[in-house]
Amino acid sequence: SSESPLLATKATTVRFGGIVAVKDLDLTVPSNQVFGLIGPNGAGKTTVFNILTGVYRPTSGDVQFEGRSIVGLPPHAIAQLGLARTFQNIRLFGELSVLENVMTACHPRSRSGVLATMFRTRRQQSEEREQRDFALALLERFGLAAQRHAPAKSLAYGNQRRLEIARALATRPKALLLDEPAAGMNPQESVALMRQIQQLRDDFKLTIVLVEHNMRVVMGACERIQVVEQGQTIAIGSPDDIKRDPRVIAAYLGTA
Ligand code: ATP
């Protein structure tokens, strides 16, 4: 299509001292797709997420969201543009309840100060009710509504991963970056997650970038996959293209 991709990197390089983590990377993520970013350990996948979300600034090259450069914007500003992520290592507020974890993400604009709390307008009150309903609907979708009052840390591991996704969705993003969401999940949970990812794309018109080592999930969920090795692209294509690509098999799938 003629519309610009939602997310892109252009000739992007990231160096950490002597290490080149990402080299001359062109990434083009079309809207409303599940896009897989795969590669062996240390290939640079998490670093790509970190430059897309403003955690790191690329050494050279551009990073674009909806056709505009976002290089130099701080992470919170990029989040407000509509980019949400989850992390390889779960980062929940363990002591807060399941619902509170999602609610904390529901407030993209800050409303602080005593006066703000004392004189909440009717509009704010109805907005808060709406946010709570939205948070509950998200928990419902991930099968977590019954546990909404439990502390997040009391949830089983797979449920904590799902809660992280629910929390990311509470910001109402346009794009969602998922860093190894199936890690630690059993096979049934992984297959369920794969379907949920596609459902999210459809229901929220979301663009999803998936970094995942579970090949069944990647091949089942993604429209398009980009394979990186040592920071460089070695293949891009449909799951079937990728499964058959001799370079990918040699570098990566052969050992899986
Ligand atoms: P994995 O699948 O194991 O999570 P990955 O593909 O996400 O790996 P990255 O974590 O992006 O890979 O790492 C790419 C390279 O950059 C590695 O050599 C790593 O050691 C290096 N690296 C990443 N972050 C930093 C940093 N903050 N400082 C120095 N080196 C880093």
C-alpha cells in the first residue's frame, strides 16, 4: 500500500564501545500486522526495541514512527505517540493488585496536585470510570478478571506475562512491541498466546512486533518475519519463505 509504515529504522547502527549491536539495519513494519523479529542470542533484537522506544539513541541512521523521525525523543514521549512494549524480564508492580497494575498505565496524561484531586470535574470522573471499565475489559480478555484484587506477584508466571501485555494495552497504543512473551510458558499457553496476539491485531487494529524464540509461536502468529544475525538482516519474508531460507537454516533454525 502507499501509506508509510508505522515503524521503521533506516540504515540504523548501534554501537556499545567496540561492540556493534545493530548494523545498518533497515526495518519496515507495516500497519496492522504481526511482524516477527528473530535471530540467535545476541543478534541485536532487544537493542532494536531499545532504539524504537528511545531507551538508546542510534549511533547513526534514523528511526521513524508514522513517517516521522523519533530519534532523540525520550521514552515517555514515544510512548505517548502510541508505542507500548513489554520486557524480556517481567516488570510489574509486584505489591500492587492486578487491576492497579493495569490502571497505572491508563493515565497517559498526568493529573497531580491536591487541587486536582479535590476538584475533580465530572468529566474527569467519567473518564476515570471509563478507564476502569477498559482496564477490567482487558483483564477479562486475558482471563485475569477474577484475580483483579490479588497482588501481581502472586500470579502464576504465565499470568504475569499476560498481565504485562494487558498493562501495555491500557495505554491504547498503535503499536505493541512484545519481547519474548512466550518465554516460560507451557506449550498450551504458548499456542493460546499465539491466537491472542492475532486477535489483538484484529480487535485493536494494532501493529505488533514480536521478538520470540518459540518458533511455533513466531511462525503461527506473524505475517512477515525479519531475521537478524550479529545486528544485520539475513532474511525477510513470510513464515514459509523464512523456514525454507538456506541462510536462516544455516545460521539459526538448523540448531533449533
Ligand atoms: P537475546 O535473544 O539473547 O535476548 P538479543 O538479540 O536481544 O539477544 P541484544 O540484547 O540486543 O541481543 O544484544 C546485542 C549485542 O549488543 C550483544 O553483543 C550484547 O552483549 C550487546 N549489548 C546490548 N546492550 C548493551 C549495552 N547496554 N552495553 C553493551 N553491550 C550491549
